[in-house]
Amino acid sequence: MKQKKGFTLVEVLVVLGVLAILMTLSATSVISIMKRNNEKIKSEMEKNIKDAAIAYVEEKKISLRKCSMDFDPANPNSETNCYQTITVEELIKSGLFTDDAAHCNKEEKILIYRASESEYSELRAYLKEGTCN
């Protein structure tokens, strides 16, 4: 009787198929993790821009009156004394924000306004979503 040495073609194809399935599953997981991580970085950068814009207004001692309750920062109306706009590039030049990898649109404007929900007011910043990628 002849002894069998090595693997048959079917066995090799089955192993290759299993490996292909495992690689596909792991690749989709890695891509999903990378997308979530990019979204988190983008969100953090936009939050940092807002914080830097508020710090800019406080550092420059820019006086803003309280905006009315119906003020919408996405569509500011004629209330001109309750908000200030600044670009991302101005924040970078002032040293309050850094974007070494150029993830954010430097021409994008940030709107800083004084919100008043009750007797208290606080500075807030509005930044168009998608400023950083």
C-alpha cells in the first residue's frame, strides 16, 4: 500500500477559504474601529476649537451682551452685540489652537455668543459641523 504524503487540493482550498473568511471579518472590524476613531478625533478637535474660541474672547476681554432666548447661532439674526466671529486660522495665529496635520478648514468661522437661559449667562461657541475631517 502506498502511504499518502502532503495535502490534497481540496484540503488546501478549504484552508484557504477559511483564512479568506477570517481575513475579511478582521478587515471589516479594523475598518470599523478606524472610522470610529476618526469620528472621535474629529469631535475632539471641534470641541477644542470651541474651547479655544471662548478662551480667545475671554483673553481679549471682548464684551458681549446676552443674546435673546430665541437666538439661533446657526442663523444669527440682527443681534450684533451678543456674538463675535473668529476664524480657525485666527485661533491658530493666537496660539490657542494647533492643527499641525491640517485636519480643519482654517477659513471656517466660529461664532462665540453669550447665552442666557435664565438669570445666568455663559459664553458658548458654535462651529459648523464638518469643519474638521
